Amino acid sequence: MQRLKGVIIIASIVATAAALGACRKDVTAEPMKLGTADITIEQAVR
């Protein structure tokens, strides 16, 4: 029983470290411009 508890604790520590490591990635991403490629505005209409 003690061995099983140890395995569960180690597995939860590894899973937590993997989850935090995945969340902490600093990747520079280009902002999404949804739909702007379809519309071209040349001049403002008054």
C-alpha cells in the first residue's frame, strides 16, 4: 500500500510539472486578424 501511494504521488508531481511546463511556453504569436483579408478599405466614406 505504501508503494502504491508513492507511485501516485510521483505520478501527480510529474503530471503537474508537465502541465506547468506546457503553460509557461513564451511563444511570440502574430495577432489574429479575423476576416481582415477579405475586406479592403481604400477611402473613408462621409
